[in-house]
Amino acid sequence: MNGLMRLKVGLAALGPPYELRMGIPMKRHLLLSPLVILLTTTARAADYDVNEDDRQIHIVTPQLTAAINKKGYVTGVAAGSLVDKKTGFHDAGFGLDIVDWIMEPGSDEAYRDRLDKELVYQFNNSYHGKTPKRSIEGPQICTQAKELSPTVVLGKDFVAVKQSFQYKTAAPGKKTGSTWTQTILFPQGERYFLSSDSVAAVNSSPAMFLRLDMPGHIKHQHGDTFSEVYLSYQGRIPAAEFAENFAPDEKFSYRRGEQEMPRRMIRAYHLRDSKSGKDGPWLAGMTLDPADVSEAWCHQRGYVCLIEEFGGRPVKAGESFSAAFVVGFFDSIEEMEKVYDRYAGHSGLTVSADGWKLVK
């Protein structure tokens, strides 16, 4: 899709035969010709509107609206653009599934004078905590890539966006050129999207990981935009706990191997109308295989920072690693758990015009 293009794709309930996908009976996907602009729909039809210009891809479904930035602050779903049509609430942060650097444990202090300034990782402070870590490759994609070239994939019962970036800076002794790829998929009839982030590595590491925001940070003034946070490994946390700044490792953090792995990796916040104080839906980010998460935290640094790192295992040059997520709106924790269990155990997402599939 180049320039400004408006696509309205009717999603019809086509006849048999059926196939089994992720254990769920689904009708076979229709391969869409690039020339198809409108499909006549029958019962259970749901329309997607996809508008693209030189800065954004705008997606409208019967349940959601969303935007993917092509320029500026890129990766993931753009800040404030994911709107729940059922309630009118939107995300309260800087974006959802926002991606940073490729990293590994250890300090960069011995070679900081030779590092690209953007790769320097300071620790023993209130915003990174005490744990030494170092960047393998950069830049931080969301702030420094500046421009991406996402592509839209239209299917019978979904619309998806795929985008990638090749890292351009590296620590001494490391190569540049690892490739990050992200797939964001809006399935028919849902108030959430599925996504996957993967890294095809050109370097080796004893514990390589990718850092991202999951689901995303929370902008607030004394808890005006949210009433509580839910962490599946911690429980429910009232907004009052985030009145003062604190470091990532002071409280509400998770580290694989140091705590019991939760059955579900769910991180969510309960939205609140900043004017009326009325609670809205939950906005959740769920990592579908808890074992993929090496570290995650939820701390206050002027906003609630919901950083997650996945991977953290040995990787050889030429290998890849990934994680898969569900991000969106839910009316209760019980609803989150039900959706989580539907997709649980997957670490990747594949998409083509004739179908999509979560993979292990």
C-alpha cells in the first residue's frame, strides 16, 4: 500500500470446509487479490477500514481503532490510538509493544569511552536500578530509527501490520545488522490485538534479550488515569503505590529464576477517567509463554514504567528468538485469564494473506 489508500474489507462467514488452527475450529482463509477493494459480506460480517498516509497506518475495526507510526516515535501501536469502542477509553501511555535495544547482562564500564553515546547503559540509579546490563546493538528503535516501512496484510478475518529494522550500531567486538521484526494482528471480533517481536541475531551472547514496553507505560498525575495495576506474579496494586518515584528493583519486579514462574504472564492497568474518576476497562499486555520473560518491572519514574525483557538465554550468531503477546481491553481479570489460556504457550506469530498462526 503506497501513498493514501483506503481499504474496506468485508469479513464474511464462508462455507466449509473447516480447518483446525491453534485448537480452534476456523474456516479456511480467503486469499485476497491486491485488486480486491470490497468483498460482499453475509452474516457475521465485520468491516475493517485501513487508511495509510506517509506518517501512519490507521486501522478501524468494529471493536477498536489503532494507528501504527511510520515516522517519528515508531514500533508498536501509537500512543493514545488504541481506542476501545465499547467504553471509549484508550491507552494511557507512550504506545504499546514499543521496542528498544538488544542487550545482555554485564557492565559496559570498561569500554564506555568507545561506545556510541546512545548505547551507554548507566545503572545504580533510580531509573535502571542496580543490575548491570549492556547494549549489544542499537539504536533504541522507538526513538532513534526515525522511520520504518510497515506493510499491511489483509485476510478474511484479520488485518495485520508487519515491520522490521536492522540495528546499525554495536558494542566493541560486536557486529551490526541483527534484524528485529514485529507483527501486529487485529483478529475479527476482538477488543485486543496479537503481536510478536523477534530478533535474528548476527552476534552470539550467553544471555541475549530484547527490551520492550509491555503493554506500555502509564502517564498519570497522582493516579488520575488508572486506579490499580495487576501483575500476575504480584497481584493487584493500588495506584497510590505509584505516588512517589522508586527504582525498578525496589518492588513489583520479576526475574526468572529468582521467583516462581507464574502460570500466566499478565501485566495490566485498570483505566480511570481522569475527569470523572470512573473506572473503565483493563488494558493488559500478556506474554503467551511465561518462560520467555527473563525480567519485568513496574516502577514509578514520573510515569509508571512497564518494561519487559524476553530471551535471556544463550544465542549463537545466525539464530533467532521471539515472544508473542496479546494486548488490549478486558472487563475483568477473569476475562484476561480466559483469553490468555486460549492462546497460551506460543512464542511467535506468522501471517500471510491466506491466514495467521501462533507458533511455539
